[in-house]
Amino acid sequence: YTHQLSDYTFLTAGIQVGTLSRAFNLSGLTFENQYNGDVFDGSLDPRENFENTSKTFLDFGTGLNLFFQSDAGFRVNVGSGLFHLTRPEQNFYNQTSSNLPFRITGYAIGSAPLNLKMDLQFRLLSQFQGPYQEFLIGSAFVYKLIDDRGKELAASIGTNFRYSDESDAVIPTIGIKYLMWYVEFSYDINISEFDIATNGAGGPELAVIYTITKVKPPKTFKACPIF
């Protein structure tokens, strides 16, 4: 739900409802009890009893977003979200409890015009869940190939830097925007001590976004005759 605070400022509140599912396959696990003293013997009884090998539960989240746009074309979205509101139980054992911790996010995304054809974008993101935390900062240049209303076409190139308790990464990105479609490709390159395991290899990611727009008709409308 979006509420207009002024001509250039809008406040949006949202809720999220979804399902989460976790599962594992016993056939892919080995246990200490399957070693006969000399070698591993998969035919031995692992003597492990799992009440459940899968778990599905409902999940809820909520958030707020403040949007501002100036006459000069500067835009910014600032917001925060709270996820796993009910802290759902995710344990496979009925005798013990393991609730999913709250996840709190905060972000700022904006753009500023450099000239008639080019914008500078920036993004900040922070996430906190239990003892873990993550921060991301990035920027991109957007070049408007076609800026006519209803025929918009733009290309972007930029990079992000991610820092967390476990890893650091540089994430270059390229994107194309056409009308309501936006396609972006990014490549996550690990630069932390974990690069010993990754051997410099990163992770590709492709995002496809379609923005649904609906123009609300005016409450009153006066038709002027054409002579």
C-alpha cells in the first residue's frame, strides 16, 4: 500500500507471505557407526533415527519504503524489512527446538542525473540475522539510449562490493532496461581467504525483472469538446 505524503514523496508498506521447505537425503550421508574399526561399511546400521527428513512451513515478513524524487531528477528509495516474523520451527527432531531467527534489512537505492543521457546510481544494503551480518555497497553508470516516453531503452554497467563475517567479494554487473523489463547479469568474485577453495572462480547470476504498472483513473473527469 502506497500513501502520498507530498508531490514528490511516497511512503509504501508491504507484507510478504510465503512457504519455506528444507529436506535432506539419508542415502548421501555417512555416520561414525558405519566404520567397522578398519574401513567404512555402508551396509552397517547407522543407528540414527530421524523423525522427519523434510520440513515445510509458512513464513511472513513486512517492510517500509520511503521514495523521494526532486525536480532535478534525483531519486532515492530508503527502507527496511523484517523477515521470519513468527520465527518458524525448522528442526527435524521433535524433541528439540530450532527457530529461524529474525532477519532485518536496511537499504538505500538512488540515482542522480549527470547529464541528459547519463545517470549515476548507488545502492547500500545491510542485513542482520542472529550472529551474522552482511553489508553491500555499489554504484553504476546508466546510459539512456532512447529516453522517449513509452520507448525507453538504457544500458548500465557497475560494480558492488560485499563484506560479511565470512567472506568479501567484488560483483561487477551489466544490465539492459527496455520499457518495463530489466535484465541484469552479475558475477560474484570472491576475494577473501576462502579464495583458496574457489581458486578465483566466481558465481554468475541472472536477474529478470518486470514492473507491473496500473494507472488509477481520476475520480472526476471533465471532457472538453473539440470544435
